[in-house]
Amino acid sequence: MGWTDSHLHQFSIDGEHYGIPSIEDWAPVIDEREFKLEQIAPSIKCKFIYEYDFGDGWRHLLLVEKILSPTLGEKYPQCIKGKRACPPEDVGGIWGYENFLDALRDESHEEHDSYLEWVGGKFDSEAIDLALINQELQQIEWKP
């Protein structure tokens, strides 16, 4: 997603919740680090929810559309397609993101300048950088 993983998250699959267990959990959480995607979403049309930053309430419905065989010599995982930029971390969930985009589009918006500064001077909600995404994916230590 492009977020920094600085907030809690979980995957919800068939009524089970996968995440990184903590003594502060309100409900049982299965340790996500013990599973591969193929174990919890093994076939085409499997759906599950990814929730991130429970305060902002980001909920994503994920659907397994295709399962490809690995190609010898390729590094995995890979992002092969995407749409739009990741919303900035801590933007305030879907409603905060909508306000953020409105403010950036309207130079007379009272928060235009402060949001522009906060986001680093520019933000293109339609942009996606697959090369950067894949570079970041390669930095993650994946369990074989």
C-alpha cells in the first residue's frame, strides 16, 4: 500500500482474524506470520478483508483474481498492476482523504497550503509507481 505499518492491522478471512498477536488484543488473533497467502486464500475468487489503522478505519476487500506459476529467475512478491496512489499515512481515513483531495484541488481552500506542505509539496492521486512498489516489496523479509 505504501503505508509505513505504524498502525495496527488485520486480515479477516472466513470469520477468523489474522494479525500480529498482542496482549492488548480484544479478541483472538491468529499469528499472520505463520501462514502463506496460498494457505488462507488458496483459490481464484477467494475474498478477504485487510484492515489498517483502526482509528482511521481503512478497510480493503481483496479478491484473488488469478494465480500464476512462478517464473524461474524472477524475484517475488511482485506488484504487476495497480490503480492510483496510496493515500498518505494518517490522512484521516476515507473521509479525511476526501477532504485532503478537495483541499489540494482548490487553491482557495483554507487547508490547501498546509496539506500541500504536509504531503511534501505535491501529490498526484492518479499516479502509481510500480518500480518503487516492487523495490519496497524486495526489502521485506519473506518467510519461505
